[in-house]
Amino acid sequence: MARRHGKTKEYESSRYVKDIKSADVWSVFKIIADFVQGFDELGDLGPSVTIFGSARLDENHPYYTQAMTLANMLGEKGYNVITGGGPGIMEAANRGAYEVETVESIGLNIELATEQQPNPYITKGQSFDYFFSRKVMLVKYSMAYVIFPGGFGTLDEMFEALTLIQTRKVWGVRLFVVGTEFYAPLIQFIKDKMLAEGMIDEIDVRLINLTDDLEFVVREIEKSLISQIQTMEKEGLTDTKYYKALASHVDQTHSYAGQGSS
């Protein structure tokens, strides 16, 4: 705070600290609301794939076209598509899924000063107050994560997803990184530094599927779906809503009739 000509000037940082002090209790309720609404909106989803990527690419960019194409391919196979609900790669993915009337095009938006306005290709959406609750919803109801080129936010989401898979906080989930030219230096850094210095294991590197082959991504997700269903059967989870949604999808699209049941 500073005084000038008898008036008190309030800096942005001062308002931020003030908000923290006065809003802690109310923040708890807003956090709970984020999660409750997310669970309610997404809990009954069938097989879904989350696509991450830059908010700054327009529809003329090749990565936008790729993301839209992949989402459409996944939609045609019966997969819902989840994104952060904004422009760029997120819009492209929602747009591709939006063209398939039998699946949901899901956008989980967050209010930002720049960039992040909901795109018009969302059939089911939610707006979040907090990044961390939004990130939970982006990964919780998805059976695969696809990472397109992006900035800090995209890399944050990629490495958090990798950490969840590495530590087995999620299981049966695959991670695909699309954009070999863009991501090759990062993958090389992971191998040359993290792996070489013993900070991760070889098996951790193999969690990353770097590719530009969209058909490969779809095929591998299809395999992963069957694997997840079989694992849930072995673990006795056949009465869960999630299992029933997955099994129903496979019954309709693959004539799956309890493969792997014992």
C-alpha cells in the first residue's frame, strides 16, 4: 500500500494478499464445488480421451489440423474427447469430436485474463476456479492422454500425467506425444540427463509414446481399453459404473462378450 496526495494506492499484490486472507474459508467451498460439479458432470462418461496442447495456434496450423483429425477419428470409434475447453489445440480437438453426434465433446475451462475463452465446439462443459481441481478432472475420467505441442501449461500437464502413470496413481492409462519434430529435443533431454543420471528408469522413458501416426494412437487406445476391462474384471470391479460404461462401449463396437473373465 502507498499514499499519494492523501489517497491510498492499492497495488495488485496487496489486493492478492488481502484476497487470500479474507477468502480462505470461502475458497474451501469453491474448491468443493469444483469437485462436486466435476464428479456430477463426468462420472457417467464412457470411454474418453484427453487431448492437451497450445491455446495459441489457429486453424491454419498443421498441429490444429492433426488434433482435429485425431479427435474425429476417436469420436468415430465411440470415444468422448476431453480438453481444457479453450482455443488452439483444445478447440481443434473439441471441433473434431463435435462433428460426431454420438459422442461428447467436453471442455473443462478455466477463467484467465488472456487466451482462455470457451470454444464453440463443446457439448458438455464446466468452468473451474482452480487449476488443480480442473487438472484432476482432465485426467480422472480419461483412459488415454494425448499431448500435442504447447507451452508451459501443456508441459505441466504432460509431466503430471507421466508422474501419475509412473507412480501408479492411475492404471491402464497410455500417454501419447504427437509432434516428433517439436518434442524430439525434450525426449532426448529426458534420456541424456534424467535417465543417464539415474533420476528415472528406462521403463519410465517407455511410458512416452512419441509419434506422428494418428492411426497408431487410435489402435493403441483400442488395445488399452480391452486391457483395462480385463484388469477391472480380475480386480472384481464389474459392478462399478465405470466398468459398465467401458464394457457397454466394447459390446457395441467390438462384439466384446466378457473376454478375459475368469
